[in-house]
Amino acid sequence: MAYTQADLDRLQSAMAKGAQAVEMNGEKITFRTLDEMLRLERKIKVALGHGGGSRRVINPVTRTGFR
């Protein structure tokens, strides 16, 4: 399925409203949980090239004083 920016906008709008169903490409999709919606949002963002992939976490190590 090819996703569009309009699909992403509809999904994000539905999540903001607390809705559990979204219509995309003439098809009504009903979600059981918010987690399912977030996973689809991430999938659409990756398909559109908006990032949404894995993030790199850097934890800096610092020391005080002289050695």
C-alpha cells in the first residue's frame, strides 16, 4: 500500500481526537489500541521519508576535577 501525506495527516488527526477508526484510501481501519496507531504512524513516516526510524542515543560520560 502506498501511503500519502494525507493518510498521515488523517491518522494524526484521529489520534489527537482520541478516535479509534480512520478512513484511508476508501477503507475504514479500526484500531484496538493507541500503540497500533503509533506503529502505523511510524510506518507511514518511514515510507514517506520523514525519518521515524531508529534513533541513536548518546550518553556522555563526564568527570570533574583534574587527574
